[in-house]
Amino acid sequence: MHPGHQKIDRREFLKLFGLSGMLLTSSGLACAKNRMTKKPNVLFIICDDLNDWVLYPPGHPKPRTPNMDRLRQRSVNFANAHAVVPVCGPARRILFSGLYPQTQNNYGFARWEDVPLLRDCVPLPLYFRNNGYDVYGTGKLFHEGAGGDFYTAFGNGPNYGPWPWKGIGRPKYTAHPAQYKLWIRFLPENMHRDLNYGPLSNVPNWQADPAKGIPGARGWYYETGKPFRYVDDQDRDKMPDEINADWAVDILNKKHDRPFYLSVGFIRPHTPLYVPKKYFDMFPMENVQLPPYLKGDLDDCATILRQRWQWGFIKFKALIRAGGERAWKEWVQAYLACTAFLDDQVGKILEALDAGGYWDNTIVVLTGDNGYHVGEKDLIQKWHLWNESTRVPLFIHVPNGTGNGLTCDHPVSHIDIYPTLVDLCGLPAKPNKGRSGMPLDGVSLRPLLQQPDREKWNGRSVALMAVRDDKEIPNFSVVSRRYRYTLCGNGEEELYDHENDPNEWTNLAGMPDYAKIKEQLRQELLGILRATRIPSGFPPG
């Protein structure tokens, strides 16, 4: 049995977190009992570019995430969860609005206030604030950070640093000088930021180049240009994710007379992949495993999908041309190192949640904003309609929940998080009543949280995903418990059998034996669009 299926009692849970000496005293028990009489608190954690490796898919690199593992053991693990639009900006706006991109008529990076339909809709954190909660947030929540005046208190906005610096302009997106020399032969400099990686101990030193107007600079810098002090891994400034974890811990260390909603947005493992050296040391190069890979994998994919958004394909090609398989392994190592670093920050918050006596009355949600290709399908990127881009971890812990410790394989997506939290916390079911009146597009996952292995429930049998470039006709995909079906804006189709082909290597869309399954999934996809909004020009033909 997978360890995620185990159920453990509270004493064992504290022991797992290294808190065995912190079993609640009588005063702590009284405090916890008092909190149980209130509406449940909510702790919401979203991680940037965290792919499904933390779910341990067979044949993939193995991360070291003991804190997320322990949370999964105390939660329902939605193992078939997906981002609706698998890229950070729209993914987060969809999650916090509970509205599909076709409902919003926006699939891109527009801010909340720039989407006409959303101006009269209530974002998730504000809805909790309007219903008696103290609402706190820090880090990258919306793509732009806070997203608006939704919080009782907000900590820090997104910060991807530290960065190298040339001594001119802002440090953000500056390449590491050592890697610049490697990539510049194969890749435009403005793409380097997504391939830069390494331990903080590899301190950058940009040499002055008067002919190019480069003053030069040594050391690490925050995005604002403020120096990031680094002597060694033990004597340095804190990274943005560490600062945000500490901010959240401070909130959890306070006494709260009202229920709270605390959301934390972590940057890592988003690029650039810089973290302390100890995290790289966890993954010796000789032990690094590459993800499953099939040469020519793209040959039977829809033309429109393999020709769109070339950035990710170009980066992977450059990586291999510059350094071959070793460079690819180094990149996997760096991604794993950043995931391990992220896990430590998650652990700080979970420990504070328990030490403060809040665990017994707090709903905990952990997810990623989108998946991430790390070489699969010749990509280093997201924003595609394949499993590596769309599949995300989703752990939901409900205090005393009957499903905690079990895995659910029903297809769900970020569209379901808003209605689930509203349901679990007993808030009015129609957040936009009296304003836009828009009903939420998702459904509450409460039945699956109570019984994750149930065969039927009141939700959809598929999860919907979409991508659109500029004003082109969108491409849509649905995932069932077994299959992925994609219908592109130009009429091309893909069909994958996850039971026999978990890596989506064989497109079955043109095979007569699968015509019935393909048509059934097509109708389910169109059914969701009819119930929400069918984009102009869709379905094709």
C-alpha cells in the first residue's frame, strides 16, 4: 500500500513532524476546543510550477518532500487534478474566481480588473473577508501578487530572486555569467532566465565591459536592485520564499479570535533555479534520473499544439545542444533541489499550524498553479495540453475528515476549489449574488473528501482544460479517470489512454477501435462548453 493511504493518529503525526514533545497541554486542549466551536480556518498554499513528481509517478525522478508527503498522509490526495489553463496568470485568476476561461472570455495574463466580466465578481479571499474571516496573504497568489484589496493584511509580493546583476538596469532576468557563455551560442539572452540554475555558493561575477555599456557587478541581488547578502549558506539574507514562510508563521503564532483564511504563494520551483547548495547535495549527479522520454514523441501530436508557443521547445533544444544529457541531468537536479527547498518552507508553516493548536480546526489546501515539462515532449515549460503541463498536486485536509489519508482518482480541477471551500466553511453558496449574479462553474468536492473511492458523485466525469494564443480559436482538452481527449481549434484531435500509456506517447485519435470513446469524450467536452460559454468558431467544422 502507498504510504499516502495510511491513517495515523495525532500522536504519531506530531512525531513525524518532530513535535513529539509538543503534545497539547490542558490549556492547549482548551484552546483547541474553543477553536472547534468557530467556523474552520483555511490555510491555502499554492506553489509555482510544481509538477506531479511529488505524486511519485512511475519512472520519474524522485523528489525529497517529507513535509508534503506527511500532509498528503493527512489529506485526500486528488491524484487526477489539473490546472484549467496551465500557466500561472490565468490559472490563478480562474482558481480565485471559480470561473472557466470561456466564461471570462479570457485565457491570458489579464489582471482581475481588466476582465470585464470579473469586475462585478467576488474573488475567493475577498468573499471570506466579507463573511467574517480575517484574511491574510503573502507571496505570489494572483500572478501579480495580492491582486487587489482583498486582505486584512498582506505580506510581500512576488519576488523570483536572488539574481545575478550586470550593474545596469534591474537585476531581474539577468543571466548567470558562467551559464551565459554556455547558452549564448544557442539561445537569445532574453530566454536565459528560464535555463539558469545552480547553488547560491556559485556567486556570480559579471565583469565590466565598457564597450557594451556594462559596469559589471559581483554577488546576488533582489529584483529591486538591493544587494542580497551572501557569505555562505549559513550566513546570508533570506530568500523570498523563506521570508514569506516566516510571515505566515508569524500569523499562525498570533491568537485569533475570529476564523482566519491564510494564503501563501511560493515561487520555487519556478526558474531561475537558485537555492542553497545543501539542496543540490541531496541529489548527487550520479543518482539523478531523467524523466521518461521518447524520441519522436511529437510526431503523432496535433500540428497546432506542437507548433504553438515555441519557447519551451527552443530551450530544451538549446540545453541539449550546449551540454547534452549531462546538462539535462543538471537541470533535473536543480528542479529537484528547488522542490526540496520549497518543501522545507511548507514544513515550517505546517509545524506552526500544529504548534499553535490550529490543526484541529483548519482546512489545509496545497496545490501548484500548473505542471511543468522537464524535457518530456522536448519541452522545458508549461502552457500545453499534455499531462506534464496540466496535472498538479492537490491535497485537501479537512479536520476529522473521513477521507483523510486516501487517494481520489476522479478528475477534478482548480475550478472546484472555490465552491469546495465555500461549502466546507458554511458560507452562502452564491458568492456573486447581488453583484454579477454569475454562478461558479465548479462543484464542491465535499462528497469526494468524505468518500474518495466512491464510484459516482454529483460532479462531472471529466476535467476541462484550455489554451488559446492571442485571438485564435481555443484548444480544449478533457481528462477522465482513464483518458485524455483534446479537440483543437482547427479540428485536430488527440486521444491518450492513461492506463496503458501514462506518458501520452501514442495518439489514438485516428484509430477506429477508439472512435466510440473519442466521441463520448467529445460530447462531454462540448457539454461543459454549452453549459458555460461556447467560444466563437468552436467546435471546428
